[in-house]
Amino acid sequence: MQQSILIFGGSILQRSLILKCKNRGLRTIVIDPDPNALCKKEATVFEIVDGQDYEKTLAIARRESICGVITAASDKPLVMMARVAETLKLPFISEETAIISTNKFLMKELFLKNNLPCAKGVELAAAKEYLGSFPVIIKPLDNSGSRGVVLCTTMDDLRVNFVDTFKYTKKNKLLVEEFIEGKEYSIEGLHFNGNHKVIAYTEKETTPFPYNVELGHKQPANLSDDIKLEISDLLCKIGRAFNFVNCASHTEIKIQNNQIYIIETSPRLGGDFITSHLTQLSTGSDIEDYLITISQRNLPKITSDVGKSSLIKFFEFNAGLTVLEEWKSTIKDDSIVHLRVALNKGDVVPRIKNSLNRYGEVIFQGNDIYNLECNYSKLYDLMLTNLS
């Protein structure tokens, strides 16, 4: 009998995961709050379900006799999914792990309790309650994708941005966190059978502050072997502290003067095409496939590094420019494996304030990251000729 797997999310960020489940002969039961989700037609069964609707999700899971639950690039459904998995005795993180991992202040408290290096922070209901120094970063406690994340250098900044950041949360408090300088990276991990394993190190590129939106990622990250060993040890400590089991993880860090600081972690696959594309292109390790294997109560076989480089760039043009003509598919570059532009003729380029404002991306694979950066520069210059 064909097995069924429950997948939360039917957007472009879950598309690769859905297709891989189908390729393994699984019935894909996809749930998403959006009735027009991109992957609606690619699912075996598609249901409109809110990310917190435990009862409806459980009813669907029982009706379809699912063998596992899985998601990618989404924090919001983790608590609900953990409850469903616990009820049905399926491999997944615990509800407690999900609750802590989806609340940035509870997460920070657990970092500190376990002596894990992180930015100091407090949760506050109003800007006037803050008595510390500047600069600081303010964040929603329960959101991702850089939504509502803003750098504040003065109390006036804090007052103004507090109001705006509250638009991105259902909580009654925000996180105010010390600002740490340094290069930003993410660590893609896998946690199974007592193992806490780094699969890939990703180097990040972000917009200038006050916003901090990711505009690019490259693998392998330019890190020394000593730093990689420290990060690997740190991931083990995070995995044990948070009880990461039967899951992937996406951990964001900053490195300042060779000191590693954890920004946040989550027991799920990374977004921004990091786990769906970049990691397999650079290492040969298909972390999505590994997670599908784990969700079916099996142990994954981790493949070795293939020694390639991969790069994603999210397009950022000057806000206010207008698209002159429809984009033409005349670009010839063997290193490009994916290209998408969501701006049409007559559209005005928006300012990027969070990941939802981004309007296209390109993914490259090659032997040398420098050459891939050069290829992107050529593509970018060509695209500028279609803007005025």
C-alpha cells in the first residue's frame, strides 16, 4: 500500500520537498492556509489549514493514515506539527522543543542557561521600558524572514519602530537584543539517533541596516578549519540543549574577532533555497531527502563532499525604477541552475524591507565562488538595461 506523508506548506519554499516525496512514491498530503498555494496542484491531496489548527490537521492525518510529518522553511506550524506527531507517535521534535524554538526570548533563555554564546536581550511591551544602551535590534518573538527586524540606534528609533514591529507578531511583547557586529553565517544541521551533524556552512549577504534582509547565500562559507570545528561542537551543544531529534536545523550565527555568537536556531530545514538547492549543489548532500528518510523511521546515509560551489542572489535594484519590457529568456550561462523574476513590464521596483518584498533570485553552481560572483555581476548589469 502506498504510504502518505503530511507536509505543511505548499509555497515555492516547500516545492522541492513535495517533489522529492512524490519521487519516492509517497502520497503527498499538503496543508497550507493559502487556498492559492503554488504547489496546490502538485499535491496528491491539498487541504486549506491554518498553521495552528491542531484538530483539523490531526483529523486529516488520521484520515490519510500518514506515516510521517515534515516541513521546510517555516517555523509557525512547528508546535502544531509536534502535537500531531506526538499524538500519532511519529518521529518529530517534542512540543516543548517546538514551543521554545518558536519564541525568540525563550530560545535566548535556554542559550544562556546552557552557557551558549549569544546576544543579550530582553522582552518588552513598550519602548519606554528599555533602559540599556544602543544600538539594538528589535524583533518579533514569533516571526521569521526578517519581518519586523530593525536596527535602532537611539530611543527615538526604538519608539517609532516598536509600533511597526508589533504589526508582525501576535505576541504582546518584542525582543530587544544587543547588536553584534560581524559576518553572518547559517549552519545547516541534521539530528537523528543521537547524532548532531553539520551538513553545510553558508555565508550570508544582507541589505544595509536599518533592515537586515538576506540578499545572498554562498557555499562553502569562507571559514577556517578551526572555526568549523568550533561550530560543529556548538551545534552538538545546541542539539542537546534543545533536544533536537528527528529533525534538521537551521542555526544563524555571527563571528566577531573569531568569537562565535548564536543569533537564533530552529529545528527545521533552512529557507531561501539553502537546503532545497544550494547544499546539494555544493556538497552532494540532499538534506531534504535525509529528513524524509528520518520521518519514515529510517537512518539516512550521509554522502561525502563533492567540492563544488553554489551561490544564490536575490535581485535588488534601486527602488523606484520601472521595468521597461517583459524579461526575455535570452541569458546563456551554463552555471545558472535557476532564475526567476517576479517584476513585469510597467512594475515599479519596491524597497526591500523583509523577505516577502523580494522579487526574484538566481542560483549558480560551479567550481569557484569568485567566478560565480562575476557571472552574477554580468547578469545584473544586463538586467539593469531593462530598468529606467
